[in-house]
Amino acid sequence: MMPSHDGSAADQSIATIRVAHELHARILRVARKWIGVWLACYALACSSSETINVPLWVVPDAPFLQIGAVEAAPEYEFTDVGGLVVLEDGQIAVADAGAAEVRLFDPSGRFLRRIGRKGTGPGEFRRLRTVYATGGDSLVAYDEAGYRLSEFTTDGTLIKTENLDSVAQDSVFRLDTWLRGRFWIVGARETERRRVFNAILDRFVLPDREFRFAVADRDEHVWVREPLDSARAPQRWTVLGPVTVPVAVVTVPSGLEVLQIYGDTVVGRWRDPGTDVNFVRFYRARATTDSAQAPLWTARVEMHPSADPADTAGLRGVIQLLVDAQERYYGANGTYAGAVGELEWDKPRDIGVRIVAARSIGWFGAFIPAHGNFVCGVGVGYVGPPGWPEGRLVCSPPPAAESKR
């Protein structure tokens, strides 16, 4: 079975991602519309009971492009999609950790070539984790076992190999996943880009014992996901713009692990529940004529967030309880739970717990104490955030500590 998508390759190809400027202009128009409401609310010291209605966007159930198949040619079968990236020319690079190789596809989803293979030599991977764009016609693959980055041209030629510690701009969060206050953010490796997204999120105060998972897009907007009670429930995201105005509320199909956002194009990994085979799916968010209520926390604006030190006392006992519950779930289902609501365990009252992502080979979760402006995360098994040490508890630094790192 070949990759499927609706519409012609010319009309629906991933090259359309490069015209995200149109969405950017639309976002700014919406932001101007709602900024007056926000400023008036802030001037009146709005409480958490205030509500704001914003445009509703919908990500349809059917993707416009899908790469992957069950019982097809080997190049279209993915066992563990660790990461992906769309290059400047529209080509799609997918890191299949299970096969220890990067696969390159054209904008319509047609397979082009494999890059790298399992091994310990130059251009080989012991434990491939993900892939990044570097600009132009090259890409970088991250080998988690060796903490090394290998840069290739799109024809598969190895350019260079570097140790992660020698090129990372952050000594703690060394790749594109970092913690900030009580937000868990994916999407920026560079310090300067992170500061843009941090400035957006620092103004919001989340409810006690809660955190939010967020994806930073390419246009300086942050998509923030509301907590999931079940991995099978539809997802609800809020889009925040550079002026800290809720741009829209977006509904996203259940089961999709969002990996990248390009303008109005949402890209993620979807797992077939019957076979555990992975698919790469591309969706396009569609604006509707309806509005939706923005989450209450978006009305809780704090211009100067607190800088509470991370007190992790008590967290390790909760982590062990969650690990035990996940192992019981795995024994009964053959995979790990994607939401704490699916587990049978004594959930702590004074510490918030959320599953950020889960697969059959592992999971990673977030732990949020009742008091303090921080969140801690840990990966169990081979699915931890890229650049994080496996099994180690990592906590977000207070905002005031940014200049010291």
C-alpha cells in the first residue's frame, strides 16, 4: 500500500507549508480584534472567573497526507517514529528509531532514500532518537546512545559528527524540549527562539497542581494542550500569539501525538491500536465561523512570574507509584497508558501528575507540586525527551534563573 492523501500532490503537497505567511497575517488580524478585550480585562484586574471567547479552529479527523502502511513495502512501515522534520524544499525526513535509519520522502509522501543505519561507525546509529533541519539541503540526526549529532546532505552523504555537549546552547535542556515554569515545551533548540516563547508563557498563571504541554511553531506562536483524561479523548489546544492574546481554540483528533506545527499544518505520529504500527500524518487546521471559550487560565495574567525554587521532596515516591501502576497496565494491555485516568492507583492529592506521551516501549510524565512555579519531568524507557538523561528527574528552573544558565 502506497502513502495515501486526498487531492493532487500539486495542490496538497507539503510545499504549501512554506506559505504560512498567510496564516501569520490572519493571526495578527485576530490578535488586533481581541487585544482590546484583553487590555480592558487586565485594566480591571480580571479574575479567573472571567471568560473570553475566541475563534474556533478544527483539525479534521482525516489527514490530507499520510505516510505509512501495514503490510506494505518496508520503506513505508514504521515501528517507532521518534521525530520528523519538513525541510525547506518540502522533503520530509522521518527518524524511525526502530529501524535505526532516517527515511526521506518527497512532498507527496513518495519514498526517496534511507540515510544512516544501525551501527557504531560514522553515519551509523546505536539508538536513533530524532531528526532536525539545519537549513538548506542538510539535516541532523540525533543518536541518543552516543549523545552525538550526525549531519547529512539529503543525498545521504555524511558531513560531520559532533558531540551533543559541544554544540548544545543549554546545559540542562540540550535539544528542543525544555521546561519553563509549569509549561513543558517542544520546538526550539536555539536560546534566542526560546526566549520568545518563554516571554509569551511567563505571563500566565496555571491552576495549582497543573501543567501544560506546548508546541512552539515556526511563526512565534505557542500551541498549548489542555490536560487529557483519556488518550482516546479529542484534544483541545489554545494558540497564543506574540502579543499574548489567545488567537484561537483548536480541536485535534484523539490519538495523534503532535510533533511539529508549520503555520496551519499540524504534523504528528499516529499509532494503529491493533498492530502498533506508526504512521506520519499531516493535517490542516480549518477556521470555522464558531467561537469557543478560551481556558480560564488564559485570563490569569501575571506580568512578573514568581521565581520559586524547585523543592522536589516527595516527588520520588509518587514517581515510583506511577511506575508501578504503568507496569500493571502494561501487563494487561501490552502498552503503557497515555493518561493517568486510565490507571488504577492511589493518585496523590498534593501533587499533580500527567502523562505527556506513552508508547509500547516507555513513557514520560510530568509532576507538579501544589505550591511553586515549576514542573518536573522524567522519562521511563526509550521515549524520554531528546537530550534528557533516561530515568533522571529534571525540573524547570525559575524564570529569574534564565540569565544564569
